[in-house]
Amino acid sequence: MVRTLPRCRRLVARAGRAGGGAHATERHVTHLPAWPGGARYAVAITVDFNDIHGIQTREPRIVGREKSLSVWRYGATRGVDRLLAAFDAFGVPTSWFVPGAVAETHRGTVCEIAAAGHELGVSGYRCEDFDALPLAAQIDACRAGRAALADATGRDAHGFRSFTGNWADGFAEFLVAEGFTWSSSWRGDDLPYVHPRSDGDVKGARLVELPLHYELEDEPYFEFNLSPPVPAGQPRIAAYRDVLDNWRRDVDGFRRFGLCCVLRLHPEIIGTAGRIALLHALLAHLRGTGDAWFATGHDIARWWHAHAPVNDPGHPVDVFARCVADEAAR
């Protein structure tokens, strides 16, 4: 029997200690989501292996500047091998998002990732900016990327990540119709949720979203290029121990409230000679809790769809869908 999981956080009002005013606090509750095997929280480790295509979409001035592009080529040269070794050492499954062009130019590397038992997901064909594409072009990019991955590995991908931009109305339905089970493109929660269907059917297959958080990514802390400036504001590279402390604290928070912790890594960033030690330390911390469910995005999505196929009332993704529908009806 399918049951809806209890929410693991509640907002409660209580009197302030000094001034007597009410304020909202988050209360730790004992009724946590019943993750498989009695695990206290879920962990999905995801990797974006974009090579040069992501940065060329985001910063067109870098196209043709080989010295700068070498920063992003480093992932295929060194980073992927270090990540695979780390994941093997800690025995964790992961999900890699690979655009079709990378599956073609780095076919051997992509096959090595698949042979190590990791999941492969689609990120378009060249990390397209979905804001610049109509629905038909978004679908074409997804199909081309998926076909390239299947040609390289002999496997159909079931996960999707939009590199940048919003997908058009109807894209989630396309993904479900094509056999995709999950996405990790949106934010807005720290538990999985399901994308609403345009036909309103709550019993049919729906796309499960594994939401991201910037603080659980490596890119905001470490991505850097001098000229053209990446990121545009040209901040400095963060201190490694501070980042590790941030990650540990976030993991502890996700564990405390029984949530789904989604890491987003890049081989050219976390896979450098110095930063790979941060990943080892983080994986050791995750393993050390002793009660994490490490799973691919596909496995988490299948489990969530079976146990929590309906979002909480008023979930932001449902509100957004209603706003889109209302706007289209005007």
C-alpha cells in the first residue's frame, strides 16, 4: 500500500524569551522519512562532466581561447580518474550528467564511468541554454544527448539535468513519455518532489525532482578564470577548510532532519590534486555517520515515486505550475 511520508520539518510559533514576541522556529521531530533499510537520510552524489561545453554556453567570450579552456579540459585529463578512484575507495554509487558531445569526444572515459557501475544522465547535447530554446529545440537537444550516451555505453539514460535556463511547459511530460524517471535541475526543497502533469493526473507516471542547493556544490566556491573573468564578479578561491566545514555542517543538517542530500561536483574543480582531499574527507564524514542511504538518482526517484507520489499541499512546484497554466489561459 502506498503511503505518504510524514514531513520532517514543522514551523511552530512560540513566545520569545525576552520580548514576548512570537517567532517561527524549526523544530526537530522524531517522525522522519522512512528511507530504505532504516537509513536516516539519503545521499545522491552527482557529477557534471561537461568538459568545455558548459563554460562556452555560459561565457561565449571564452570560445577559441585554448589557454582558458584548458581549465575545463582538466576534468577529462585528470579529474575523472581521481573522482572514480575516490568513489571506488568509499564504495559509493554516483550519477554523472554528460552532454552528448562529451560522450562522443570522450567516449572511452564515459565508458569507463559506466563500467565502474555509475549512472549516466543527460545534460542536453552541448549544455544548451534552455532559456534561448523553444520546447521543440529542447526536446531535440535532449534526444541527441541521450542517443549519444546510448551509442557510447549501450544504456538508456533515465536522469536529466538542465545545464542552465528553464525548460518549457510540456518538457517534463516529454521526459516521462521518453522513459526518464528523474531530474536534478530545480531547487526549492530539501526532499524530492514530483513535477505536476499538465493533465492533472496524480496516479500516472510523474517526473521526480532531486533538488539542488548551491552550498552543496563545488562550483560556487572554486570555479575561477582570470580572463575572461569567471565568475564575472571575480571573487577569490575559497579556503579549503572553510568549504569542508560548510559541507560537513550541511550534511549534518540533512541527516538531522532526515532529508535528501544532493551533492553536485565537477571533475575539473573538485578533481584537482589539492581539492580531491576535500572529497575524500567529505565522503569519510558521510560514511562515518553510519546511517546514510547512498543511491543513484534513478534509485531514489523510483523509491520516492512509490512512497510519496503526491506533493504536500501548496508545494512551490505545484503553485508555479498553476501560475503557468493561468497565464497561458489568458
